[in-house]
Amino acid sequence: MASAEGLVKRRRGGGSSSSLDRNLSKKNSDDSLNKSDDERDEYGKNKLTILEEVLLLGLKDSQGYLSFWNENISYALRGCILIELSLRGRIAIMKEVKKRPLQDRIVEVVNDTPTGEVLLDEALKYMKMEQQSVLTWIDLLCGETWNLMKIGYQLKQVRERIAKGLVDKGVLRTEKKNFVLFDMATHPVADFSVKERLIQRVINVLLGRVSKPDKRTIAMLCSAYAADVLDNALIGLNPNQKEAAYQKVDELLQENALWTDKAKSMGTTEVMAGVYSVYTRMESIL
């Protein structure tokens, strides 16, 4: 179980003058206005979500599946969902007079416009139904609850759904493999250039080649660290470089989990800081 609760381990617009074209053009314009800056930057560019980047880092290139022994990635992926929704301006921390620890503060939906990403929109729908803390939402989305009334908030088949999204984007492909007792769909890498660029981003930041990493890259690094998949990107480094890389990502995580002034200047939101605070309690970090 990877729960952090109680853990002891680490377009183009139409030019037609018809009424239909004008309405469609207006709708596209309205949809664009509802998107955050991050979404507008990515609109039409087929970029990856943080969830997809973390899963891609953990995936075995030719085999097309994650390590069976990784108990942390499912929990970290739920944290990625909260981070993505925060970056897209859909959720925020509710204002309160008495400040509790970040992971215990209540999350509220501030914009219920669908993101177009199925997993994100499913989580957003649940968050509209009930107000819970950052930590509780990660637990609920992961199915870590004894409350039968809340078990319905669990997001199911998350890894497979993320992988299928990467297939749709041309990054992975789907194959069937036999594992003695059963057949399983696997998703080997189809476009190695995407993963190579992702790994290069990881290395550039963690070896200090980038002076000020952007907020999405920081989120990806911290989430990959919590998901215990970062080592896959660092396999080509020598021991000293690898040690320096882990020291750097740990500094990024700890600094942003405390929501320091420096973290705020890098674009970290309260929700993101709350998620990072949860990450610091996971077994892959301690």
C-alpha cells in the first residue's frame, strides 16, 4: 500500500458568413477563453500531461509495462491529477482563517469547465460533489478508504487509461503478450524521440544545466521521484552525477512542499505544495 496516511516509509476560425459557422467560431473562442494559460500554450500541440510523462518514465521501453514491484506509482499518479487540475485553474485551496498543514487544507472547484482529458474530468466531477483535503482526495482517488460511501471516488484502471492516451498520441503502441497464465495488453514505446527528450529534460534540470526550471517540469520531477521511476532516466549517469541528481530533486521537493517564496516565484500553487507535502511522506522519498 502506497498511501501516505500513516506511512512509516519513504484553429483556425471559420470565414463563412453562415449562422452555423459564426456559432461554431464563437463556441471555439469561448472554449479557448475558458482554458488556462497552460492549456492555451499546449492547445493543438499534442503535448503530454504530467501523468503521461511520469508513466512514460516508468515504462519498460520494449516490454511495454511498468515494474510489477513498484507500489508507489499509482499513488503518485493521483497526486499528478491534483497538480494538473491546479495548473489548469480548475481547483484551488479554500481560504481559511486558521492555517492547517498544506496537505490537510480543503480543495474546492473554482472552474468546472471540462479539460478534455478523461481522467482529469472524472476527478473534477468527483471534487464538485464533495469537499475534502488534498491528502484525502489522493487517498480517495486511489481507493484508500474504509468508508464504503466514498469508495465510488476511486479512479480505476488509471495506468491503462494513461497508456492508451499515449497510444492515441503516437508515443506508445499496443501489443498482446502472454504471461504463462494470462494474456495482457502491453504498450511498448513507438516514438523513442519523445522519451529521449523527456529524459534529457530530467537530466538538464537535475544536473544544474537549467537555472530556472518551469513549474510543469518541477511537478514532473517531484512526481517521478515520488513514483520511484526517476532512476530509469538517470541510468546513464555515473554514481557522482546520480547522487547529485537525487540531491537536487529532493531539494526541489522539500522547498516546494513548504511553499516558500522561491516556490511561489516558480509558479507552485497551494494545491501543488499540498501534493508535494504528501509526497515527502511516501516510502520512495523517506
